[in-house]
Amino acid sequence: MELEEILTAITNIGFPIAACIALFLDNRKTRESHTMEMKQVTEALNNNTIAISLLSERMQEHDKK
């Protein structure tokens, strides 16, 4: 939101309501960002799990020799 839109909203509907709307919009943007970050963390965790499994298999093969 731009400054003019914010000032118009405060004038028309009052500060508490305008502040609630601004906080809601900020919260939604933060939640979307967090969702994307968690997808990246999940992908990294899955990749690490695969890498650890491969290392474990190779160590077991090495121990058998």
C-alpha cells in the first residue's frame, strides 16, 4: 500500500480498522514467505536423508570386505 492509500483508509474508516487491515496483509505476506522457506527446508532435509542413506550403504559394503 502506498502512503496516499493508507491516509485515505485512515480518514475513511478510522485508524484501528486501517491498522488491522495493514497487519492482516502483512501477516498474509509473511505466511506465504514462510511457506516457501519451509518447502526449501523440506527439500534440503530430503536430500540430506538420501545422502546419509547412500553413505550408510557404502559404509556397510566397505565393512563387509
